[in-house]
Amino acid sequence: MSLFLASVGFGLVTASVLAIAAVGFSVQFGVTDVINLAYGSVMIASAYVAYFVNQLGPGVSIWLAMLVAAVLGALLSLVINKYVYAPFQRRGMAPIGIVIVSLGMLLIIEYTIQAVQGTGNLSYTMSQGPTLTFAGLILSGVQLAIIGLSVVFMVGLHLLLRYTRFGKAMRATAADRTLARNCGIRTDRVVTLACLLTGALCGISGTTFAINLGSFGATSADLFLVMILAAVFLGGPGQPYGAMLGALVIGVITEVSAVFITADYKYVPAFVILLVILAVRPRGIFNAGAIG
Amino acid sequence: MSGFIRLHSSLRAAAILAVGAILLAACSSTTTSNKITSGAPLVIADLAPFTGVDAALGGFYEASCLAATTAMNKDGGVLGHKMTCATFDTRGDPADAVPATNQMFATEPHLAMVIGCTSDEAASVVPIINSHKMVMFCMTGQSEFDHVHYPYFFRLVPPDLSESYAMVAIAKYIKHYTRIALAFGNDIGSQTFVGPAIQSIKKAGLTLTANVTLDLTANTFRTEAETVVQSHPQVILTEALGSADATFLSEVKQLNGGTMIPVIGTSATISPAWYSSVAGAIGASTLAQNYVADNLVTATSGPEFTPFYDAMQAVKNQVKSLDSGSLATLLSGPGAVHLFDGMNLAALAMIMAKSTNPSVYKNDILKIGDGVKGAVVVHSFAQGKAELAKGKAIRYIGPGGPTSFDSYHDSPGIFQVDGYSPTGQVLVLGGISTADYRAVQ
């Protein structure tokens, strides 16, 4: 029982990291229509930037470094969308073609990091804080901070999408870009700002991912990208609330599964559930067809 | 729907292309010519993972190759040929290793020998290399090579089951632990330790508290770590490369209230990459206090060590993955030491046989390694070459110590106990007696 409860706690941490990444991915997909597989490599590139900032001196907090990583993630996402994906889209490339282009970007970024930085693994200089035990859950101070950070971002994104002009413009652009433009929304500007916003989430999720991992390398996010895709498609592509729920389901079930089955198969039950839900609701749990 | 049909057509086209490429790769590698152009540089192929979770291995073998070939070239090369290194990436996966091997034979007409072939890919590539009649020194511990005869296969590292026995012997007789947990990666190379370790723990009368498998691509191992912590082991036997052990052990430390459970690693954990990632995750001093590993006896000073040390120093700036700290670790790492010996053995065998043809020189590897009556003991390529020029028989003993090949060309060696200093230097902490080792077999 205690191992089960502990695994639920671990699942919440995994879900928190996953939620930040999956929500960013989902919103980006909703606005740009690109299944951006390079998202995982931008996460890792941001994690490396956070590492270099963190190593500048003993007083440089990883939380400060995370802000720099967010800026890098935002810029890199914008550049990739504007100078790689958008030109292909303008030429009328099919969505599957864009997916392959994004796969190419994923490999280019990963191998560039590996070529520059080598194959070794890195760790941030930081304290994990005290380990807290509560009702069978065992979490460190840093893990609680990650859960808290995730909740703040989820609430913040909800407020942004529901109550701001930009949020509403993003939702309108995701629902129907042509109609949104005809209604006077500057959709190009919305796409640019959405890329910056989701890129920043990507940078933050890359850093929290690396903090959570303890040690990371250029290819560390490969399986995590599959989990992001699972969370996004479970909730419904382009649906940030769906991505939040998907992250929770995938994160918790993955960790809890490790209690009951051989740990190296712990991802299987989560994906079986994904398949079952998609069989019943092919467009995901939140299948309204537009953001929010 | 039309999008779905387009996807279907695209996938079909991609599948046809992929099958075509596989067929082309398969057809390109049925024969190898051993005709070496006079004076052309001879190539030592480093066939190992350069990407993927075991990516660090290829780079370290490359360091050893550069060191060995630089020393050989400084001394005039082999039979008028300069020696050079080429790298082929297996990604640590048989599916990628087989095409890489075929590419190696297709693109390297002056191939002299192969090094690397780790446990990740050995089962797939050794038969191919052997069918091309090419000498190989492999870094695999897989037990199938204990009893399957490949005439061109040589191994200077112990079978994994021997290492499992050595780890259990350390736990029982040197550290006096009675409760052991196992945590090994889910790759082929790591999983081969598990079965023999469980048998050995039972034979030694110890208690196996937990046995967890670590998915090397996973993002966290907290539930696995908690499973281990709740089983209250006194020690964890482990090998999980990439970032897996770093993540797993840091989680064990956290879930054990900030106190590290001692660890016994395999010889593969004596590597700069493993040290830097684990030390970064749990702290260098914590690692130094709580870690030992089995390793083959290797020289750390004296005439066997000096030529190796000098050779590694000479190339350290050419290898990007090496800094001064990791070089210190590498000097005791099996990947560097035993491959360095293997390359020297093969090069001296070529000179002795007066041929670069593996079919001709491979038997002289055994003579030079094990020695014949009246052989002069040499500790470097230069010494060996000089003695061969005088018409003397030689026995090469390098930093990895004397070899003793069995009929399968395995030279398992003798085990010692190593540890790390807080700066990453490998320390020899003691030996494992033959009696203790046999008691847990």
C-alpha cells in the first residue's frame, strides 16, 4: 500500500512536468497546425542553456536559469516555425510532410547538441531540499516546487485563454484561421506570439524535465516526446485542458504500473489506455475542435 | 478521408524505399578482399555506439585507438603501413549495427582489424565480421562467446557471468553484506549479469531483496528506487549506462532519507561518462564513499603502464570527450586498457607473420599474447617490433596484464576491487581471492 501511494506521488511529479510540456505542444499545434516533433529537442536545448547559466557561478539559481531557458525556447520555437515550417506550409505541403520536416529538425538539433557538447550527461548544481512524507507520498522540496510551478502555469494559461484578448484571438485562430482573419484578428501576429508563448513553456518544461531527471543528455527527451504526444492525443490535439488531463493520466498510470508489473514495461498500460480511449473517442477526450 | 489515403500511399512508398535500402545493404557485404595496397594506411575500425544511450563507449574506444595507432606510427607503422582509425556507429542497437558493419566492409578496403563490438551488438555483428575473416577484439561479456568458436574473435574482458560472481564475492567476502538488490539496465549488455548474479547470490547464501530493471530511455525510476529502498538492501549491484544510473541512484539517495545505499558496479561503470553523470547527480564525495566495482587487474605503474600512459597523454587533446579528469578514469577503464592491448597484439602479430592478412596473422596473436618458450617479454609495440626485428620470439604484456587465451580466444583475467576518488581517479582497493571467487560460482 505504501509503495502504491508513493508511486501516486511520483506520478504527480511526472504528470506536472509532462503537463507543462504537453500544454505548450497542444496550444502550438492548435495555432500553427504543425505536429512539431522538434519540440522535444527544443526542450533539451533549453535544458542545456539552463545548465550553462547555472554553471556561471555558485550563486546562480536553477530557477533563474530556467527563465533564460524560457527565452531561448521561445526564440528557437519562433525561428523554427517562421523559417522552416511556415515556408513549407505556404507551398502547400501536406501535414504528413510537415511532420517529417519536424522529425528532421528534431534530429538536426539533437545531433548538433551532441556534436557540440559531447555524449556525456550533465546535472544541475542545486539542492533537492528536504524530503517530505505525507499520507504515504514521498516528495522532495524541488518536486513540490515543480508541482506548484505546473499548477501556476495551468491556472495562468486558463486565465490567459479565457479572459484576455490575446487568449481569445488564439482560440479563434486555432478554430478557423481564415474566419479569424476576416473578423479582423491579425492571425500572423497571433501565431508569432503563440510560438513565443509555447516556446517559453517548452523551455521551462525542458528545464523542469532535466531537474526531475537528475542527469540528462542530448537524447534524454526521446521517450518523453512520445509521452507528450500521448498526453496531447489522449486529451484531444489542440486542447490545452485535454493535454492537462492527458498528462495526469499518463504520468500517474505510468508510475503506478511500475508497482504491479515489471518496471521496464511500465509505459505499456498507459498506452493501452490511450488506445482504448482513442477507440471510443477518436479525437480525444476534449474533442471540441478548437482551443479551449 | 483523402488525407488518410495520402498517408497510406506515403507510408507504402516509404516502406518500399526502406525495404529496398535494406536489400541493398544486405547485398553489399558478402565478401571482403584482404588485398592491401602496398603502403596504404591500414584501418582499425571502431565499431561501437557513438549515439544512443551507450554513446560514450565509442568515443573512449576511439581514444584508445588513436593512442595505439599514434604510438605505432611514431615507430614506423606496421610492415610499411601507417595505422589509422575509422569509426562506425552501431547506436548500440543490432538493427543499426548490422548495416553499419556492412558499410564498414563496403567502404574500408584496407581494414586491418575491428575493435569495439560491445554487448549491445556483438551477437549480431560478430558472425558477420567472422564471415569476412577479419580479426576483432570485442568488448562484450556475453556468455555465448564462452562456448561458440569464432576463429577471428578475441576477447580480453571477462564474460558477464564471471563479473557477476566477482560482484557477489565482493559483497560477501570483502564488504560482508548479506542483503543485496539488483538494478540493471534493460539493454542486452546489462541484462546478461542478472541471471548469474541471482544464482550466485543463492549459492553464497545471501538474500536477494529486490531485482529491478531500468529502462535506459525512461525519464524517472522513482517507483523502482522506492521498491529497492523498501526492500532494505545493504548494497545495490548495478550497471545502467547513459543517464539511467545517475537518475536512479539520485532517487535512491533521496528516497532513503538522503543517505546513499552502497553500490557495487560492473567494470563498465569504470568509465569517465558513468563517473561524471553519477557524481553530478549524487555528489562526487558520496559516490567515492559508497561505490566499488569489480575490474580486471590492470597496471597503474611500471613498465607495462608507462607506454600506455604516454600514448594516451599524446592524444588527449585530439579526443573531444576527454578532459584531464576523464583521462585519469580512462587509464583504468577496460575499454581503453584492453583494446590498447588488443591492437598492439594484432599489430605485432602482423609483423611476426609478415602479413596484414587476418587469416595469416591471427594465430600469431595467441603466440604473442600467451608467449612461447624462451619468448622475450615486451611491454610496448616499439619494444616488440624491435625484438621481432632481431628474430626473437616475444610475449606482449601491456597495461591489462598477461593474457591467457582459451580455445575460444577468451582471456578472462584476474579481478580486483576498484573505487573512485572524489576527483574521479580510479583507485585500486584490493583483490578478490580465487577461493572467494570460486565459493560463489
